[in-house]
Amino acid sequence: MTVKRESLARSHAVKVGLTPSTYEKLRFVSETLGMTPSAVAAMAVSEYAASKFISFNTAEKASNQAIEAMVPHMAQLFQSIADKE
């Protein structure tokens, strides 16, 4: 059974400058994959953005959980400081 991926319309363009060396590598990869350099670049950017999105969200959730776990302890500490005054 063949699973078809839904094609999403690409509505946003981004222009990037590449060094000649990087462009040659991109061209080699695109020829090897039978894709255009633009398609390979779009795929690379999409994968990178998805990976960073996941990483940043994970880090933010961990930070928020750590802060929430510290709140009761900090409240107790601040109360003990206030009681000493």
C-alpha cells in the first residue's frame, strides 16, 4: 500500500546566500537525490526548524516545571525572611 503525503503549498520564500563551496555540496546532494537544489534546501530548512522548535519547546517546558517546583520552597524562604524582620 502506497501512502501519499499531502503536499503543502509553499507560500513563503526566503533568500539565502551560500558560499560557492556550500552551493557545490548542495548541488551534489540534490543531484544524488534527484531533486532540485531549492527542494533540498527547503527540506533542510524545514528539518532544522522542526528540530529546533522541538528542542526549544522541550527546554521551555523543563524550565517552567523547574520554576513551578521551586515556587513553594521560595515562598517558604521569603516568609522566613519576612518573619525575621
